[in-house]
Amino acid sequence: MSQHQGDEMDYAADDYEMAEVDDDMYFRGRVIGDSESDDDDEYDHLDNKIPDTSAADARKGKDIQGIPWERLSISREKYRLTRLEQYKNYENIPHSGEGSEKECKLTKKGGAYYEFWRNTRSVKSTILHFQLRNLVWSTSKHDVYLMSHFSIIHWSSLSCKKTEVLNVSGHVAPCEKHPGSLLEGFTQTQVSTLAVRDRLLIAGGFQGELICKYLDRPGVCFCSRTTYDDNAITNAVEIYDSPSGATHFMASNNDCGVRDFDMERFHLSKHFSFPWPVNHTSLSPDGKLLVIVGDNPDGILVDSQTGKTIMPLCGHLDFSFASAWHPDGNIFATGNQDKTCRIWDARNLSKSVAVLKGNLGAIRSIRFTSDGRYMAMAEPADFVHVYDAKNGYEKEQEIDFFGEISGVSFSPDTESLFIGVWDRTYGSLLQYNRCRNYLYLDSLL
């Protein structure tokens, strides 16, 4: 992945601007979709201007993001078409998006798996790197964690309250002593990736930082730097339970390394190196296999104990930034800048089972529900696709909004889907709840 934001970030920001369509598209002095932020006060100021949107509001016809289309010089439909026409997908390999189209599976739209519940504007979800979008994590249907500037925020959809869990704008140092922990800690960490599971939170940084915090303990328990290499970004983190029951996490880095940390003993237990920067890693449910994707069109399936390659994953045309395992342990998915998500079966890797296409750009995040029924894939902006994985990815629900996507997360019980939206004016947290057909009630009628 790109080490520095520099030209790439400028390029991306220009392409992702939602407001360049029409000079008249201003709302109270601000442009729709302007993703730049000058100061934090502006966010607090906006909280009082544009209220949250509830499911009841949406049923009455209100835009889920509170965008007042009736007062603008363009309709939502026309703006959507213009956005689709003008958006430029970021590619490391030119024309990869065009080249992938011929293999894509035709899917039926119109699925209704998750219904809009609330758009929370008091929570401002933000990102720092345009290629890294794993900054939203749900631990229950009411609890979600996300990045908001230099703060890691907890949001309770039950009490509608937000709480700052960790602020990394200043000096952060561990309050516990463990071998290998950097007791001096870090200053002004730029968080590139985040993972939260059960009571453990891991934040990865642009300089290879790893900050570990147990949510039920005060302070930070462990700090480590994966590498002092110049190309040090921590691109992804995955928390899992080892066969022994110990809590581990795996960090994917731009220095071509994948490192496994044992959080029971607070030490590095494995370190594998690969030929190219690793952007994302996913461990199979049985803990035996690792999907590795990064700055190479081909991913690899490796043995999680030895790091040895079992099989290359051939088919993508650009660099990959997302992967996920289906809970059955056979199926997994990879997301690429060629605008596709490929579905694979570990029992036959000669070719992918299906190729699913995005609308605007790269597939930057992929999540399966814990029951394996649905899979969500998120583009860089505007679209999250929810597929019926149980029925062969034949049908999808397309969630359509405006703004950069900082991350997506299903709650562990599958009841909620959270989507972080990064935007200067309409930044927020979207919540969708699972649609249920309570057929057992029919027997009472």
C-alpha cells in the first residue's frame, strides 16, 4: 500500500469530493461531501444544526443522512448518476477495474436483509489513509467502537451516548510492565487500523505502532513497535483465540511482515515475511490457514503455523486490501482495487467461486455474519453491498448513501450492521438492523 499520503491522498481527495458537481450545492455555507476538516469545533457546531435521522423519519420520506435535496439545485437521483460517472477509482495497476468486468457475476438487487435504523451525527467517523478502512468495530448490537480524529470512541446505540476510550493525540504509555513492551510509549500516534473483540482493543499506527488496551482495565496495557523500517504502516489487525484458549492478535505490515502476538504472555510468538507489503490477513476459523493479500495481484493461502505457502490465489488484477473467512471454514473472500470481491473455496483454489463487482471503486472491507448467512463488502465511498451468502451470492441488498466509508461491522449476534461515514458536513455512524420474519408467530393465529 502507499506509505505516504502525499500525492496519492491529494489524488484521492480530488476524486472523492462529492461537491464538485454543482457550484450551487451548498447547505448553510458548506458543501455536500466536502471531506476536509479545519477544526473540531466545526463538528460540535454542526451537531446542533443537523439532527439524527431515525427509522421513523426515513419512513416519512426524510433522507437518511439529513441531506435537504428539496433545497438543492440537483435531485438525489441526478447527483447519484453524476457521481457514478465522475468518480475515479484509485488503481496501482492501470485499467484493472475495466479488465475485471468480464468475469463478474450478475446479481439480483432488491434484497432486504438489514433495514435502516438510525443515522447518528453526534459520532464523527474519520480516516487517515485512503486505502485503509477498518476503523469501525461492533462488540454487541448496541456497542460500537470507531476512530474520530485522534480519539477512539465508544458509542452506545441503547443510551445514545458516546465515550472517549483512548486519546492518542498526546503521549500514550503502558501502565503495566510486560517483557517487550515499550514503556516510553508513543506520542501523537496516527491510527491506521483498529480492531476490537470482546474486551480487547488494538490500534495500529503509521510508524508500526501497536497500542493494546483492555476495555475493563484503566490505561493501556501494552505498547510495541512492529518494526523501525521506513515502510512501517500497520495495515490491519485481527484478534482471535488460539486453540489453547489464549487471546492472540495478528498484525499485517507494510514491511512485508505478518506478526502474531500472544496477549496472555504479552510477547511476539510468530513472525512471517512475504515478498510484498501485506495489507490484510485473515485466519481460518480452525486456526490452520491464513489468507494473505497485499501489494500484489495474487494473494496466497499459507499454513498459519509455518508461514509456508499452500496455494497462490490467482485472478485479481490489482492490489488487495480486504479478506474474510466464512464461519464454515471452507469459503473465504478477498477484496481488490480492481473493484471486485472474489469468493474462494479452500477445497478447490484453481479459480474463484464467484466474482462480485462494486459500483464506484475498490473493495476495502469485507465482513461475514457470525451465522454465515450474509456477507458485506464496502467500497471506498457511497456503497455497502450485503449478499445472501447462504444462497450462493445470487442476490444482494445495496445500501446507498454519500460519503467515504471508514469501516463496516456486523454485531457478533448478527442483529446490527454499523457503517462509518467520513464527511465534513454529513459524517456520521449509520446503523442497520437485521430484518426478521417471525414466522413462528403464524402458528398462534
